Amino acid sequence: MSTAPPASPSPTGTSTSRPIPTTTSGGDVIQVPRLVIAEIPVDIPGYSRDDWKHWVDVDRDCQDTRAEVLIQESTTVPAFNTDRNCRVIGGSWDGPYTGQTFTEASDVDIDHLVPLKNAHVSGAWQWDEARKEDYANSIATDFHLIAVDKSSNRAKGAKGPEEWQPPDETYRCQYAQDWIAVKDAWGLTATVNEWEALQGMLGQCSGAVKLMDGAGTIALLPTEQPVPAPTGVPSPTAPTGPLLITEIMADPAAVRDTAGEWFEVYNADAELAVNLENWTIRRANGDEHRILSRVVVLPEGYVVLARNGDESANGGITAVYEYQGINLTNDEDSIELVDSSGQLVDRVAYNADLVFPGASTSLEPTALNADANDNPDNWCRASSAMDNGDFGTPGEENDPC
């Protein structure tokens, strides 16, 4: 992999609107490149902002890069401090991080979407002085440099998406796309934590997102529009994947049942991440809870949904979602996962023989498919001790039966 694009993006007075060639849209599907994953080397040279000459006047028209960006992004004709039109002092800028509008240039910072220090540790430490200057001043796209409010820019600093995300949640999908596009265009890598955070942000997009490379595709299901909850609708006779219920804590001993019940969901698909927003959890007696926030289950990943999400009260269980109105019995019961269209995705029924006081009911880890998890012989008592004294493996691969 090269450390920079074949040709340097140059800071001209025009920019490329979304999508750029590395981020393409087709129908309801957004395609973005999969970044190379690499941890930060320990022996790279230290970062110095002085190595990145920025806010230069490349075309020698008296407008430096900051002024060029302010001019491009102002939704009104900008005002200048003199009739030479060199320094911008007024205009109208819609800060994407917060959705606020600003009219004074002094209230606006120009942010490198991928910060200079982040670029440095992601491979740019190898660049020469000219390449760093190109990166620091590039306006070849309309999102490499963006006008933002000072407060958000200070809060973001050099942080990646694993540490900071825009306060305006409606912008996070676009932020992730643009972050990936910048890194891909300049040959920069991403860490594991950074990439996981980006996948979570892409899971908030309103349409389907595909991450493309030569090895395959990761597809994120689109966020589905709210539909009436499937109350009273009979379930189909056969569940459909790819999600499986893989572990159930119906009778905790460390804390009361009302605080410590939980169950685990596994995504058996190697490429498809699933957003559970607008799905329904249903019990055998018809009790239901509709999931009203984003819960993204990554490919071959586990999530825990709990009756109480407070770790100080639920026995130290880390849950991604707290449900209400679902109380698991300690004898005969079932849990169903129903998608927003009313389609049954998975159902696990159990009886008193498969309820273990102080231990979860755990699916054999070699039985991760819809048929195998219907077989009671593939379920057993968890054997791994948790910190609270109960037994289970919430959010992790199960113990062998």
C-alpha cells in the first residue's frame, strides 16, 4: 500500500461534492472502502504540528487555505475585512458537528476531518514535507477541511471516532463515510478500535452500507422505518437467521431476578451486521418489548440485552440494551426475536430442566445455527465463573457443553 494517493490533491478554489470516487452511492446502498487495519507502531517519530505547514496561500491570490474554506462553505456571500477580499470576517456557516449556524468567522475553526496527528500515526509519519503540506491544505474535496464550531473542534482535538463523535447524531453516518474516504484517498490505516467505532457509526445510516474491498463485503442492514409492533400476529413456523439467542440467564443468584436477568444474541453471519432498532423481544405468554434505539450486532459478534442495564445493580453485566416488561420464568418459557416486519428471526424455548440457579443456560459453541439451537441437547449449564459468583459468558464465546 502506498502512503499517499498517486497524485497530490491540490488546494484549488473548487471542491469535489460527495460522493467522491472512493465513496459511491448506488440506489439505497452506500459503498465505502474497507480500510487497512494496523495498530500504531511504537517506534515511529514523534508528531510535531510544525511539520505540517498549513493555511498557506497556494495560488497567491491573498486568500490562504482557511479563507478558501470559509468562502466555499458559506451559504451567503462572505464579507471581507478590506476590499482586497483577503480575510473573511462574516458569512453563514452551518457547523455539521452541532447543527448550529454561525455568522462571524471568528466563531468558526477549520477542522481537518482526520486530524493531523491521527494522520501522522496512521502512516503519514513516512511522508515528506511537501506531502504533509498538501494534506494540511487540501480542498480537493468538500469534507477534508470543514468549518466547525470552536467548542467541538477543541473537544475533538486529535481524537479518532473511537474517542470522539459529533454531538449531532444525525451527522455521524456522513462523518464516518467522510473519515473513511479521507483515509482511503491518502493511504492511511485504521486501528481495530477505530474501525469498530466507524462500523457502529455506519450502522446509523438511513440506507444500507457496504464496505468494499477485494476480499469481500460487509453489509450493514438499513435502519428500518417504524412499523406497528407485531402484537397478536402469529409467528411463522420456522425462524429465519442470521441472529441466534445463545445464552439465557433466567435465575441469577448474585442479585434478584428482577435485576439480573439477561440474554445474549449472536450474529452468525460473517459479513452482515444487523441493527435491532424496531425489533421486538417476545415471551411465551405474549409479553413484548420493542427495541427503540440502535443496537448493532457486528458480524460474528455477541450482544447482551438485560432487564437492568445498571452494572452496579445487575451483577456487573455489561449490556448494550435494557429492556422492560419481559420477566423470564424459572420453569417453562421462551424468548423470541421478531424483526420490524413481524418476521420471527429466532425462538428458544426451555423448561425447568434447563434453568440453573446462579448459572446461565448456554448454547454449545459448535451449534451456532438456527436448527442446532432448537435442540435442547445443545444447551447446558455455563461453567465459567463470573466476578459476581454466578456462572456465564455474557458477550463472549460460550463454554463447551
